Amino acid sequence: MTASKCIDSSVWLEYFFNGSFKDIIEGNEMLFISSLSLFEIKKKLIKSGNLPEKVSESIEFVKERSLIISIGDEIAEYAAEISTQHNLGAVDALIYASAIKQNAILITLDNDFRGLNSVVILD
């Protein structure tokens, strides 16, 4: 059995803007996503000038393909420890903690996660 995958917003945005990583996004495996990544995706889609219908369609697709990890007190407290230990910003620490608490591999393009366990940084 392969490890679950938590897909960072950077991968989703690369998919939406450039059609990259179709093998991951369009595969048969159910994916995880942090609620914070969902926020980041929607914000970037709106700021990039996409029509509201396109933004809604894209967000619905993310929701259909992903189990959304809500940020609760357990993840928040764990993220504070991670942030301090690895010098990560709050959002990155919360996203990473979300993946870890789901026993998932964080798949990202963000070098801020380099060197952390259970992270795959795509090129």
C-alpha cells in the first residue's frame, strides 16, 4: 500500500495554470489537502483574473478529488512545535502538520519544506 498524499497548493496551482502533474491530480487515488491550501488556491485563482465561474469550477474539482483537513487545536499545537523546530512560517507549519497528522506525504514545489521528513519536492 502506498502512503497517502497531501497535495500542497503549489502543485494544484501548477496543475491549473500549466496542466502539470496530471498523473498526480487526475489519478485514481483520493488526495488530502489542508484547508489552508484550499484558501491559497482560491485566492491565487481570483487574483489571477479568472472568472468567478472558473474559480468555482476549479475549487469544486479540488474538493471532489480531495479530503479536506481542517485545522483544529491538535494540528495548531503541533504546528507551533514544528514552526519553532524547523523555522517554518505559520501557514507552512500548519500545512505540514496537517499532512503529518494524516500520515500522508506532503507533495509540494515549495523549497521551504526541503529536508523535512515525509515531504516530496517536485521539480
